[in-house]
Amino acid sequence: MKLHIILTGATGMVGEGVLHEALLHTDVERVLVLTRRPTGMSHPKLKEVVHENFFDLSPIESELAGYNACFFCLGVTSVGKKENEYRRLTYDLTISVARTLSTLNPDMTFCYISGMATDSTEHGRVMWARVKGKTENDLMKLPFKRVFAFRPGFLQPTPGLKRTLKYYKYLTWLYPMLRLLAPRTVSTLRELGLAMIHVSSRGYEKPILEVRDIVEAPR
């Protein structure tokens, strides 16, 4: 199945890396980047819609119909945020966008970037894990064709991309060691992008992909 993708978060490290793989992949015919600010990117497959308020997509709904996959890579850190603020920017925003897309594109596969150690019970002690868990759970209830939650751990950046977080240059040397000693905690950003493409075009046997699934899914 050829993919027509809506992608969020392209101005962040993860979104840029996933977009990079999508634009290269033969299964992907077109990508619409939904963004609050221009990415500065240009590609024959790429279209960009700049829209500031993700809580209200009604002014651009006509631009969002006709797609069969969403790669939701938008996210914020929980550091320095109280639960109400983090919930609004994580759960409320994601569900708001997803509800609109599920109405416009009922045959869509929705892929959500979550995180390793996300709390599916929604009752654990770690705030971000509870919020991510509720987000995953409620996405699964929406009338999409399929919903997949991806739980990456440490991500090795894709060389040459512009939006790699600055502190990663001090951490990338750890990747070979972690891959050897703790393989269920690390993957490359390329593997994450390829896994999202694979499950959207070919499916997968379970809705939550841990690090091991992210690595193995495209094989």
C-alpha cells in the first residue's frame, strides 16, 4: 500500500528523522507536514501546512483529508512542567488532532511516538508515564483503521540532520556499548522511521511497539 502521510513534529529531532526516512522510502507517495512554523525543507513528495493552533484545525480541515497514515512525532519534555501543563501539551493536544483526523480519514493508521516505560495503567508514580499511558489508551479508542504506539528508548540520531539535540554529541559514543549490553533500550532514529512506515503499509501483530519491536518490525 502506498502511503499518504500527515506528519507532525518535523521541527524536532525525532520528527525530522522520521520525515527523512519517509521522503526516501518507495512506499511513501506524499507527505504533508503539519507545523506551527516553516521547516525550510523542499522535496517533490513534501507539502507543508503552517497552522499555529493545533487545538483547532477547522480552518485547514480541507487540507487534511485524503491521507491514510499519520506519524505523530510532536512532543514536549516534562522537565519543569506541572502535570496540568504537561497533560495539556501532550494528552489534550494529541487527542484533539487525532479526533479531527479520525473523522476526516477513517481509513488512516495513526502512529504515535510515546516513550519507553510508559504507564498503561495510568496510575503509576511517574507523571509523564501516566500521561503518555492515558494518551496511548485513548488513541486506541478512536475510530482509526489502526493505532500504533511506539516506545523508543535512547535514539541514535541520523547523521547529517540539522535538528539533533545539542547534548547528543556527548552521548552518541555510548550507542555501540548500549546496543551490545542493553539492546532492548536503544535503536536508531532510522529504525524508528522505517518501523513506522512498515506498520502503516503492512500492519503489525500488536499495537504497542517496544524498542525490540521497533528494531525488528521492518525486517
